[in-house]
Amino acid sequence: MFVDRVRIFVKAGDGGRGCVSFRRAPYEPHGGPDGGDGGKGGDVVLVLDPHRNDLSHLFLAPHQVAQDGRPGMGATKAGRKGAELVLPIPPGTVVSRIPGSPEQGSKLLPLPPRDAELDRVADLTPPTRRFVLCQGGRGGWGNWHFRGPRNQAPRRADPGKPGESGQFVLELKLLADIGLVGLPNAGKSSLLRRLTSAEPKVADYPFTTLSPTVGVLEWPDGHRLTVADIPGLIRDAHLGKGLGDEFLRHVERCRLLLFVLDLSGRDPLDDFHLLRRELEAYGHGLAERPFLVVGNKTDLRTARRAALRRARPGGEEPRFVSALTGEGITELTTAFRHRLDPHPFPASRQEAVCVSAEEIG
Ligand SMILES: Nc1nc2c(ncn2[C@@H]2O[C@H](COP(=O)(O)OP(=O)(O)OP(=O)(O)O)[C@@H](O)[C@H]2O)c(=O)[nH]1
Ligand SMILES: [Mg+2]
């Protein structure tokens, strides 16, 4: 189960109660106040975890409550702090508060629609690694704070402050340098496998890919680019056909789009225009994003190659590869690098190598 949008209720720990206590010792019948302060409640902290690629763990456990602080004790001993609650989340998660969510009360509100106006509180994208979503409450003062010349034996101690709470929507928008966009069966996943060591499923039927995958391309000089593969788009995807535009938000933050066209299928130029129209209909600036065009499956049909080259779809010189045989892959990775890295790099170092998809972040 791939989950990229959840709503959760979180509550930080309450502060511990302050203590009312008096010193007791032999020969000291009226020892002064010595009630310690309550401990602070635990915070709820979001922490980036590059090994996580979705939010299913929070979908299954949408109530997250941190530990309360312990009450203060005699002999001015402070109560122990509540442990912080760490929620690991994938890089690229956007966190918004559901407006009007009751500060108290843990009944989950319905997940707001995608276009709802939400109050964004954080975008967990490196270099941000930690974000305190809810602060734990301060511990209450013990009675020794209230001693004074007029009141040598205060019986007052404060309760701890309640921890912050709220309901939030967490939405994953994958972070990658390059996003693969294409019709079902164009060979996007095969290309990702060829480019990186990620292993998305590949099969000879449409909609093999049901969730996005990110892989990493690395050059010997240490330069890295991340590549995201998403489910295929079809005509009227923006109206919810196929898997709809549900997954386009995962390429919203890619710096470069790669249109993957199937040379063995229908007219690749038509496919290109269809994809462009879907991106325009989706909006969010995707249609204006820089792109490259690649014709895949050169091992099957070469006749289409010349026609596509002449047509220069979108004014771009198309590249040609075979994800199956590896033909043209080095030229493609070089094109990525030239497009995304402003610094020229030596020709001898142009061939990229694969690294584990887990090393993202
Ligand atoms: N001959 C040949 N077949 C290829 C090539 N690239 C992909 N294929 C085949 O095309 C089919 C679809 O490949 P996928 O990589 O699953 O395509 P996809 O674009 O990820 O498809 P969806 O996930 O359904 O959108 C598979 O049977 C692949 O083996 C290629 O370069 N040459
Ligand atoms: Mg696929």
C-alpha cells in the first residue's frame, strides 16, 4: 500500500504537576517548602528519514501522542521530562494544519480535498531534517517557588501546561531532479532500472507502475542526480482517467522532465502532444518546466527515429535509447548532466554509475 497523503491527530505531552511538599528532618519540625517542579511534556517531532518513501505508517496509526512530563517531587526534585515522540517521514513531505481543527479532541476530521486552502506549517525538504510540530507543555512550579517573607509555608503548586495539539495533513511530494513522464508501457520503469539501481516492476501491460519510485544516478566525480518514475498518463488523465493526475504532483518539484516516448507504439509525436496537454491541464507550472524528449525502444523500430528527429518535439532535439539493450544511455545521462549542472565536466567522466536507491536524501 502506497500512501502519500494522510491526516493525523498529534498531541505533545502535558507538563507534569508541581509538587507541594515540606522538608522533614529530625530537629527541624517546620522545614521549608521543597516541592519540585513538574517535568516538561514531550514534543512531537517530525524527522526526515531518507529510507522511507511513503506515509503508510501514519495512515495506519493516525493518533500520535507524546508522553506527559512526570510530577515534581519532594526535596526540590523536578519530575522527569516526557520523552519526545519522533515521527519519521520521507523527504519532500509538506505539512499543513487543518483549519479550525479543535485544539482538543482527538476525533479525526475528514481528509480535506486536495485543492482545499490549508495553512502550511512546514516543508520537510533537506537541509531541514527536524521540525517540532507540537511543543510539550511546561511543567508546573512546585511550592518552593512560592515561598516568601509573608508565606513561609505555601500550599500552592501549579499544574503543568497542556501540550500543543492539532490535526494536520501530511502530503508527500517526491523530490527528484528528473521526472519521467510517459504513456503506460512506454518503458519509464525499464529506463529507471537501466539508469539507476532502483528496481520498479516492469511488465508488458499498461499501469504496471502503481506508485512512484526514485532512483539515484551517480558519476565517478561524486555528482548525483535523482530520477523519479511515476505511473503512466493517458488522455484525459487530468479528468481522473486511468490513474489520473494523482501522481503528477510527484514530479511537480522535479527540475527537469523527461518525456519518454515509445517508438514501437502509436505515433510518438502524437504521444508527446498528448502528454504536453495533460501537463498543461494539470497546471502547477509543470507545462513550463524544462524538459528533454527521449524515444525509447530503438531496438524495435528505427523508422520512427528519423521522423521524430525532424519534428523536434517542443523545439527539443530528441534523444534515442533502448532501455532493453542500453543503447544511447550514456548520451542521455550526459544530456541530463549538461542540462542540470552548470559546471562543465570532463568527457572521460561522463559515464554515470548506479548507486542504491536508498541513498537519497
Ligand atoms: N524491446 C524493448 N522493449 C522495452 C524497452 N523498454 C521497455 N520495454 C518493454 O516495454 C514494456 C513496458 O515497460 P515498462 O518499463 O513497464 O513501461 P512503463 O512505462 O513503466 O509502464 P507503466 O508503468 O505501465 O506506465 C515491458 O514489456 C518492457 O520489457 C526497450 O527499450 N526495448
Ligand atoms: Mg512503470
